[in-house]
Amino acid sequence: MSLKEDLLSAVIELDEDRSYDLVKKMLDKQTDPKEIIEILRRAVEIIGEKFNKKEYFLTELVMAGEIFQQAAKILEPALKKGEEGEKSRGIVVMGTVQGDVHDIGKNIFVTLLRSAGYEVHDLGVDVLPEKFIEKVKETHANVVGYSGLLTVALDAMKETTQALINEGLRDKVKIIIGGFPVDEMWMKEAMADAFTDNAFEGVKIVNNWLKEGT
Ligand code: B12
């Protein structure tokens, strides 16, 4: 079995120690950290399928989230390599919107943004619109990112953008939304500027915005 296959099955089997050892081994062998993130993401997806088939339960999903988080911490220095000493490329305020606690995907996006050189203010999960407002004002952010995996997250996204409009901040930021059910309809309803269900793609979108100057 290759290290990649081994890592995929270690995460799916929720074997924490083996998962972290394999991540370290792969880094030692110069595997691209983005490739490792992709394996972790795929493992969580498979765990989700097992959950749907009732082979796994909520505890396993939570554990999968923790393994992902810890593995991402091991990867962060490698992802940041080459960016050291560079000044921030822009400021991003990010959070999983009110009513939603899913954060694995959000954390991937945050990790990738930080490794691409952005200053990211991660507000966590179940974030109220006023928290976004507060942070945007405080940091003079260029970009705001909403994550949401529940259908009800759309309402929270709309409310958050409405709050930005009410505060006169909407024209000062670009808004990107991501998560499981997001699509063009969500983007329009949430009055956002872009959507994606792929964190790597999300970083490209932010790069393009900030190249153009927000
Ligand atoms: C893991 C999981 C959980 C874990 C979350 C752990 C954690 N720390 O996040 C726990 C157990 C807590 C959980 C709870 C619940 N869950 Co849940 N969960 C999942 C599951 C299996 C996987 C989600 C996941 O992490 N995927 C992997 C990540 C990497 O993918 P991702 O989030 O899409 O992120 C990628 C992109 O979307 C993107 N991205 C994400 N955010 C952003 C943001 C931006 C700006 C950008 C650019 C990109 C980006 O980047 C990532 C990589 O490319 C999904 C089913 C599935 N297969 O998706 C259900 C699912 C999302 N959950 C669901 C439900 C219903 C719930 C509960 C209500 C269950 C319950 N009865 O209690 C609660 C809700 C609690 C709440 N208030 O939020 C439903 C949602 C249905 C719906 N449409 O509303 C799903 C779809 C399962 C199902 N089929 O029914 N869940």
C-alpha cells in the first residue's frame, strides 16, 4: 500500500496516531502538502458517506473533524514555506455562519489562505452577523468569507450581507461563499461576489480580486 492509500485508510479508520505519523512521513518524503490536504478531504468525504449509510455515527464525524484539524496543524509550516517574511497580501475575515457548526471545510480554506500569505481572522463557527461587522470594522478587511453546510445557512448568509449593507461596509469588501450546497443561486441570494465548493479555487478567486485591487 502506498503512503497515500495508507493515510486515506488510517483517517477513515479514525486511527489518530497512524494518521499523524503518516502525514509527517509524507512531508519528510517531500509530498506536496496540498496533495495531503486533498487526501484528508477525501477521507472526510468517505466518512460522510459511511455516516449516510449508518455505518458511522456523529461521534465518528466529530473525531474525523479533530483528526483533520490536528493534521492541518502539522501541515501548516510546510504550506507556509516560501511565504516567510512576506507581507500580508490582504485581510480576510472568515466564519461559518450563524446556526451552522461545520468547520472542517472552512478550516481548509483558512489554512490555504494563510499559507498563501493572507492575514486571516477566523471567527469560528455559528458566527452572528454582528461579529462579522465588528471584525470587518476593526481589521479593514478586503474580503469576507462565509462557510455553510446546512440549508438554513443561506438565511444567515443573507442576513450577514444585509448587516454589511446597513453598516455601509458592503462596497468596501468582496464576499466569497463556500460549503456543501452553495451554488450560483446561493451567491445571488446571499448578495455575494463569488461562490465555490473548492477551497483551492477559493484562494484563486481571492488572489485575482486582490491582484486587481479591491
Ligand atoms: C462532518 C459532518 C458533521 C460534523 C461536523 C464536524 C466539524 N467539525 O465540522 C458534525 C457531527 C458536528 C455535524 C453536525 C450536523 N450535521 Co453534518 N455533516 C458532516 C458531513 C458528513 C461532512 C461535512 C464535511 O466536513 N465535509 C468535508 C469538508 C472538507 O467539505 P466542505 O465543508 O464542503 O468544504 C469544502 C468546500 O465546500 C470548501 N469550503 C467550505 N467552506 C468554505 C468557505 C469558503 C469561503 C470557501 C471559498 C470554500 C469553502 O472547502 C472545502 C474543501 O474544498 C456532511 C455530509 C457530507 N458528506 O458533506 C454532513 C452534513 C453537512 N450535516 C448535516 C446535518 C443535517 C447535520 C446536523 C443537523 C445533524 C444533526 N441531526 O444533529 C448537525 C448540524 C449541527 C449544526 N448546527 O451545524 C447535513 C446537512 C443537510 C442540509 N443540507 O441541511 C449533511 C449534508 C449530511 C446529510 N446528508 O444529511 N455534521
